[in-house]
Amino acid sequence: MRVAILGDGLVARSVAEAIADKAEVTVFGHGDLDVTAPVTLAVLDDYDVAVNTVAFHRFDACEADPAQAQRVNTLGARYVAETLPTIYISTDYVFNDDGPHDEVLPGERPRSVYGQTKLGGELETLEAGGIVVRIAAPFGHYPSHKGPTIPERIMHMHGGVLRLPTDQTFTPTYMPDAAQRIVALALYAEGLRHDSRRIYHATNAGSATWAQLGQATLEVAAFKPCKIEGFAAKDPKRPRNSALRSTILPPIRHWRIALEEWAIRDQREREAAAVSPLRATA
């Protein structure tokens, strides 16, 4: 099986790592194809399934340029899903409040341009027979195009205070866990267009606010790089409770357990990347 992963950020690289020994995989970065230009998607004709992680996802940029968000998040999703069986990676921001949410289409209009255009991408993908997989607040071991994740920001601080919202509830996603679910669906490629469910959630179990995620990161850290200060953001564009839960497939382990594993691997990778003082003076 040949799998095309569109995008080269945290989500895409995590999926590529998880599927590398199970299928022939190619990662197409932003410079390799343009999902808004169907002519460039001809390169995908030789693949069996696409995992579409491409998104115009910088929140403020979406609000400032809704047309571009629509082109990438909605129309781009349509063009890809019309080209080959597709798993479209979506977001909890398609919901507003009253979480946790099951694997359904939102009943209310998302608050933000980002959420609105990602919902559009879901609908376009489903219309073309693809599958939607929602994640939220992903963290892992590859760089994100959004910038450092909250756990990464905390681990790289050296003192000071990090202020995080207490009024936005979501379900954190450890990408190695989510990637395993996405890969399982990708290997089911021939059945994608005949799957009657077609919306899945791949977040870890449980929910948290940003402040709670930050505090939990401090609890699993080998040192205390900063202090967390909670505050009410009162942001009208962001959902107050967009927490997701998995009811079709078994729930993935709790995010706190996954965070502990993340911290151990992060520490090992940082130690491996450090230059030995003896080697530095040799």
C-alpha cells in the first residue's frame, strides 16, 4: 500500500513515523504540492490513500484572511478527497461549548473562521467519501508549524511565569497515540468510501484547560522550569468547552499518562542532542 501524507508538521511527521514499517509512505510538504491547485494533485494518482494534515491554522491569520482559510481548509480538502480516498485531520474547534462531544457534525456554527472552514473541510471530505479524524491541542516529538506546544514551551523555560487560560476546556492529544489510530484507518483504505460512520476522534481520554495542562507538565518534569498562572481569557472566538470523546472506537489512554511518556522521551532526546563537554573540548 502506498500512503501519501500531506503536510510536514507535527501531525504529519507523527503519522509518518507510525506507519513507516507498515506501508510505503511519502510526506508531501508545503513546497511539494498545493492543495488549492488541483493540477498539482496529479502526483497523488499513484497512491492508495491520503492523510490530509494540511491546514491554514494560525488562529489570528484565519480571522484576518478568511478567504485564504476557506481556500486551504475547505476547498483544498475537497480537491484532495476527490483525488483519492482521504483521511482529513480536523479539530475540536468545529464545536462551540457543552463538551464532551461525540463523533457527530456540530449542531451550531463554530465561533471562529478557523473552526468554520475546518467544518467546511469535514463536509467536503465526507461528501467525497472520505473519513474525518478530529484531534485537539496536539503535542509530541516533532516541530509544529503553529510553534512550540505548551509542554514544549514549559520545558524550555528557565524561570518566570507562564499565564494560561482557565476557561477553555479541550482534550489534549499525544500525537504518537493519535497516529496509531490514524494509521489503522489509513490501512483500511479500500473500505473508506463504504464506511457508514466516517467521523472518528483521536484525542486522549479526559479533558483539561490550558492552565491544567501546563500544571500537569510541571508535575511530570524532572525540574521546575517556571510557574503557571491561570487567568480567564474570555475569548469570544474560542470554544469554552470543545472536549471530544471516542464512542465509536475504544478510548485512547488518559492524556496525563501520555504526558508522562512524552516527558520521558523528551528528556531522553534532549540528553542525546546535548554535546558532551569532553567531546566539545577534543
